Amino acid sequence: MSSLYPLKFNPIIKQKIWGGKKLSKILNKETGNIENAGESWEISGLQDDFSVVSNGFLKDNNIEELIEIYMGDIVGDRIYDKFGTEFPLLIKFIEANDFLSVQVHPDDTIAKQRHNANGKTEMWYIVEADKDSELIVGFNQEMDKPKFVKAFGSGTLSEILNFEKVKAKDVFYLPAGRIHATGPGILLAEIQQASDITYRIFDWDRVDDEGNTRDLHIDLAVESLDYSNEKSFRTNYQTKKNESSEIIESPYFTCNKIELTEKIEKDFYWLDSFIIYMAVEGDIKIWFDNSENEITLLKGETILVPAVIKNFKIEPLKKKAEILEIYIPE
């Protein structure tokens, strides 16, 4: 039997001009001297931001080192064959105290051509939102490149953007190419491809402490945008208690939600992938190695179950808990 176990990592806290206090107040993140904590990178394999294990005998090893040593036992054989030591997802919590820049991410083809990197498809799960909080996703009308360029040039960009009022548990899927920005008062979980490529379109005329504006990437963005319009950009889903309920299934990741009221058993004999759990409400306990070992996952924490661990049990520490379950589909 493998000596591997469910892995926790030290969160990587990011200072952001639009950040706030909810990561520490609601998710209990240790933000230290960071005044405006905007992101907590829970699991990252990006260069310069490798997640470091915080529990067990592998403590202080980073995720690339783990994959180098354990290969498919960590991520799954087919995933290791495709990605090597590169971890294929980036898992975050994001808190906005102001609107983020209006932005878009390139798809795999464009990202490969321009940056020799992955594209960036992502999803948002709203953990908490202040009353009447809004975010931007997609356009509110039929759109094409000339119409978009005209709106941008005339300063009427906000008139063509789709603003959505949000509440806790809402889900939005953001395939590469979809224009978007989260807004103030929103705390969310973000699951995405392992990429940090962002084309900034509009930044609300903000300046930093030295009076400088942030760079915009209009020329790159115009060629990357998906101009199609949707009737609804919100993802509808239904859940059943104590079982995995699918929220999003994409080529890059599957995300399920589990609403726990009792102990359940998980058996992933059919899946050649790691499993990630994010505790978005309440606390849970994970039992593994024939229930001989246990790990507690508190609200706001994230854990990676190596691919070699196929069978384990999960239970809420109190009456109920809610977790996101993420893996790479076959």
C-alpha cells in the first residue's frame, strides 16, 4: 500500500488593489501584513508559486517535487503522461472589495502560440456575497469585434457588459474567451486551468500608490474574445444530500458539490485522477487507510487526495457541511 495520504498545502496569499478582509475573517486565512488580501492560492503548480505541503511526513516539499517522485500515484497515470511534473489546475479563493479589471483569458491555441502556455478556462462558486453584489460575465447583447472596439473607444464599454446580481452558492462557468470581472462584496472559489495569463481590458481608471495605471492589453484581448451572446450565463444545478452532485463538467475539470449530513464512503476505483476537496461551508473529516487515519478539513481549507488513494470516507464534524469535489475527467 502507498504511503501517500491526503495533502494540505500552505495557502499563497496575494496582495491585490481590489482585495479586502474576508479571506481572513470568513475563511480564517493568515494574511499577515498583507493589507488587501485578494487571493488565496490553495493549490498551485505555477513557476514561482509552487504550493508547499503543510501536513505529514511530506511537509515542506513542493508540489512539483511530489509529482517528480510519486508521478502517477499523485496525479494519475494518464495525467502524468500528459502534463509531466506540471500540476494541471490552479485552485483559489478570491475576495473582492472592488470590481476586478474587466478581462478575458486566451484559449489553448492562442496561449500556445503567444506564450507557449496553457489557456485559461475557469469556474466560480460563490461562497458568500453581500446584498446586491454584482459581477460581470459576457455581453448583454449581440456583439462582434467592430461593435466591441467602438464601445471601448467611445468609453461606453459598461453599456454592453452583462451585470449579474449574485448570492451564495451561485455558479458561473467561464470558458476561455468569455469577458468577465467579479465585483465588490463577493467571496468565491475559483477552479481553473493552470495558467495565469490575463488580458486586462478596462481597470476602472484605478491608479496605484504612485499614481500609475495598470497596463491594458486591448489588442491581445480583441483577438481572444468570444463575442457570442448567451441567454443565461449562470449555471443551473441541483444537489442531493450525501452524494456527489455535478456542477460543471468540462474537458479541463469536473466540479461536483457534496452536501453532507452524515458519513459517506467514496470509491474512485474508476477514476485515474487526483481528487481535490474545498470546504466551502462547515468542517469535515476524511478517513483513509481503512479508516485507520483521519484528517480534518475546516471551512476555507483545501486538500488533495492522491490518485493512488481510491477509497475513503468523509463526514461532517457537526450536523452538516458543504464541499466542492474536483478532478480531471477521463
